[in-house]
Amino acid sequence: MGKGFIGAVLGLAVAFVAAFVSTLLFGFKRTSDVDTAGTTKASAADSTTSTAIVAPVEGTIIPLSSVNDEVFSSQAMGQGLAIVPTSGVVKAPVDGTITALYPTGHAIGITSDSGVEILIHIGINTVELNGKHFETLVKQNQHVHQGDTLVKFDYAAIQKDGYDPTVMVVVTNTNEYGAIETTTATATDDQWFLKADAKTDDSKEGVSTNVQTGLSD
């Protein structure tokens, strides 16, 4: 069998593992590509340009690889960045639809109007808080605009309870893009934080290597 076939199999395996981990950790699955009105939603393949993503929370930007959670640091969930928060307000990083919402408010998924699937995970192991210190202000399938408030959380109280409040921001459909660019800034501002670049014709022919193939547990 050729390398292309093996790469395709690995890509499918990674996609399956990521979906499984999402369901296991966050209690949700991706919504259908067809909305309740029967209209096909935008996909990454429809985009021919870059989608700019702004930071959803104020704070210090750190590499995703440095967070103390292997699921995120290994980039098994996709590429992105992390933020050590100095504010307890999570805002929409793009215009899009809330496609994943965990009842405890510690994780939220938004799909941009151009098809970028973004997971915002507030803190490490904060699912164990069962909603304590979190207030969710949006609903599943709600359309939001960049800058709209999605969740409020008390990062100081989370830390006091013994949890790391670092916010992970991940493009979960990384493999549908040619590249995920990351800012070189060390502090959040109103400029782009991540960029999802559409695949070129050449990159569409192969399987993206952006998503890592290793996942420990």
C-alpha cells in the first residue's frame, strides 16, 4: 500500500479519536452539517481565504504545548493557543453559531460563518466543579457576533479551589485547513489571535499533517 493510503487511514483514525475524546471529556458531539431549517452549513472547503479569530478572553498568550493537559498540549484536539486569563469574560472570537455547549459552562464550541470549528475550554479538569464559578449566557444553536459575551467565570475562585484556569482555544477541524497561523504577541489585544488559512489546490490533494497522530489517554 502506498504512503498516501496510509496517511489517509491515519487521518481518519485521528479524526475518530478527536471526536471520541470530545464526547468523553466535554459530553457533546458535533452538530450535523445540516441545521434545523434544512440548510447546509458552511464548511472549511467552501472558504478560499483566511478566517481571523480574535482572542476570546483577556490575558497572557502561551503555546498550547505548554498547558498541563496532554489532550490539548499534544494537539490531538487540533491546533491553537492558550491564554492565562486576567479577565473572567469569554467573548465570541468570530461571528458564528454555538454548536457545542456543556451544561457546566467550562467548555463551549462555536462554528464560524466560514466553517471554522473552535473549542474554548476554560481551565483544566474544571468539569469537576460542576458549574461552580461559571455562568453561561448563550444557548445551543444561537448565532452570535464577534465580541458577544458567551460565558462569565471567576478565574481567581477557580484557582483558589485548586484548578488551573488556563483557557485553551483550539481549531478542532484543523485538518480541513492548509495552516493554522498563531500570533506572535504575548498579550491579547483586538487583533487576530489565530488564522485558519484555506487549503491551496496542492494541499487539498494530500492529507493534512496539522493534527498530531499521538494520543496517550
